[in-house]
Amino acid sequence: MLIHSASQLLTLAGGPQRGHDLGRLGIIENGAVLIRGEKIIAVGTTDELRARYPKEPLLDASGCVVMPGFVDPHTHVIWAGDRAAEFEMRLEGKHYLEILAAGGGILSTVRATRTAPIESLIAQTRPRLLRMFAHGTTTAEVKTGYGLQTATELRLLKALLLLDEEGPLELVPTFLGAHAIPPEFRDDPNGYTDLLCETMLPILRQWWETHAPGRPLPFVDVFCEKDAFDLEQSRRILTRARDLGFPLKIHADEFENLGGVSLAVELDAASADHLVKTSDADIAALGRSETVAVSLPCTPFGLAECEYTPAQKILDAGGILALATDCNPGTAWNESMQFVLALACRTMKLTPAQAIAAATINAAHAIRRADRIGSIEAGKQADLLILSVSDYRHLGYRFGTNLVRQVIKRGRVYSVEMGYYRTA
Ligand code: NIG
Ligand code: FE
């Protein structure tokens, strides 16, 4: 299939974009892409590719931007229930961590998730994944973390493997058994840390080999935060995970700076995420590392707070910046990367081009898949979007409506209508 006549084809070619290099879109005007099976075969101008491949079935993208599918590298999209009542409580003045300390927040979703059978978890999660896909996300990282006990955490992983198999959205799982201290360990956070290190992580390692043979190991993540896991507990969990061969991630500096970013850099984590209260020393460490800084602007927005990731400082330091939704029932129930871009432009002064690169090639690097997805280059997986606009700056500029006309996942075309999709 030859997609042709794109007013702007954004290739994002050339790998992850560090510091102020961010925003290199690699635009080809009147662009074309040749796809065969699940792969991109050739990229160029319409004239070039039509001359080289005259017999190919055609897909006309005139008047449209064609770009790589969004990669959402940080979500908690598998959960049961909702927290609408807490949203109201927070607006009336209760703080997020106060609600958690009182046994609500994450722990209220844990209660709903523990009692939900796998069929119900899948049924509640599927429409969220379909909305993500319809808004242009072609690969999403998804964290467990609403089980906080071995059986439920593994049930969440099992559900994720099944949902990934079902498609069309491709899922990259992360084990977040260290999302909160479960009620059984309320007075013994070190006891739960021991359980994670000595029992849960080794069981996960074995379970993965039987249930997902041949698949790359999931990431292991920790919520390094006041009232969750302190720096020492986070270090123990992540070090143990690394020794077992798992790639790492961390939630750091969402509410307080505990030093989680420097820990992530030291342990060569794939990413450090949230980064609101990040110190200058931590930013300098990021700038010298391969650890991607994942900013989640929906979270302060969702919490009605006004402080965001110091993105400009991270770029000044030479850091690799990515964007994600953080889609979760507590702080940020939003499935759309387009909305994330719009927020990032306004709250962190990213240009649309920078936001697009942060949401594609750099986001792919945050889940260590930049060799396969995140750009339009020969040899890569055919994950593309056809937008209903002719100028890429409409991403960021516009918000609250869906600009995606078609999503192409592994070479298959899905049309988007009224926020949902159907097979073409
Ligand atoms: O990234 N901070 C921890 N985890 C989520 C919130 C999860 C929840 O509140 O359910 C976050 O914001
Ligand atoms: Fe998160």
C-alpha cells in the first residue's frame, strides 16, 4: 500500500532527540510511505515513490499530515471502578496524599481491583484502550499496581497480555507492585518491601517465563514518594529487580523531592517519570544520562495544581524529554495524547514540533522500543496516523477534539469516526 500526497509527512527519523535537538520532525512535503505487511518499506516524496512503485494499491492522504502513531509511555489504564467522589473531595480542599493516607486514593482502587474477576477487569479496560487507539496511540505502556498482592498483580499482567493479543493497541507491561503500601502492611512498609524483593519479584520472573515466553521482560517501577516508598526502599526494590534482569522505571518528584531521579540515573533506568519537584542537581544528572524524563502534564492539571515539569531546564541540561498521559482513575483519567500535547505547549512552553517528538520517538525510547516504533523509517513497524489537518501545528494548537482520521497499526488501516474506529 502506498500512502501518498501527504501535505506534510513527519518522519521523526534519526533516533531519540536530546536537549534542544528536540523537535526535528524530518518533514517531507507531498510525502509518501510504502507499506508491505506490517512494515514500512520506503519513505520519500509522492513523485519518487509513485515512479518507483507504480502498481501499488493507493491510499490518498492529500490535505493531511501523516506522522508516526503516538507512543504513550506511562499509563495505569488497567483498573476497576472509578474515583469521581474523590475528585469532588479534592476540589473541596482535601489533598491527594491526605486521601491516600486515610486509606482512599490508590487504595480505594486496589479494593475494587482485588475483587474484580479477570473478565471484568478486561471489560472495564478495553473501552479505554480503544479510546486511546482512536485518539492516535498505537503503543502504550501499562502498569499494574492496583493489586499489591502477588495473585492480583499477576491477574493484572495476565489481563494485559490478553488485551495486547486482542489488539489493535499494542501494550508494553510494567510491574508496579510498589505503587502503594497495601493495607495489610500499613504499619510495616519495610515488611512489604521485603515481600516485593524476596517473593514477588522472583515469582514474577518465573511467571513471565511460562506465561510470556520469548517476550521482553516487563519493566519494574516504584512510586518513590512520601507515604509510598522512600528512597531506601525504592533503591532496594529497583536494585533487586535489576539483578533479576528487569528493565527499570521510577515515579519521582510528583509531590516531593526524595532523590528518585538520581537513583534512576544511577541504576540506568529507562525513564524517570512525573518530575514536578525535580532539583537542579537531579536535572543535571538526567542531562548526562540515557534515562528519559517523562513528563505527565495531565497529572497536575487533573489535580488542579499549577506546577509542572521544568521541561525547559531539562532541555537546557541536554535531557531526553518524553510525554505521556499517566491515564489513571485518581489523578488523570485522559486517554488522549493529543490533549497531552496541548497541555505541554501551554504549561511547559514546548512548541508543537517539540511536543510531537516527545510523544513519538522519545516516548518510544522511554519504553526502549525506539528501534522498532516512534518514527517513519524503512524497516520500522507500520504504525502511522493520518490527520484531518494539513499543518502539524494544529496538534497542540487545537484541543478537546480528535484530529485523527485514520490509524494504521502494523500495516492495517482503521478509520476513526466520532471518536471510535472501525476496520477499513
Ligand atoms: O502516576 N502517583 C502514583 N500513581 C498515579 C496515580 C494513581 C492513582 O491515584 O490511582 C500517578 O499519578
Ligand atoms: Fe503514574
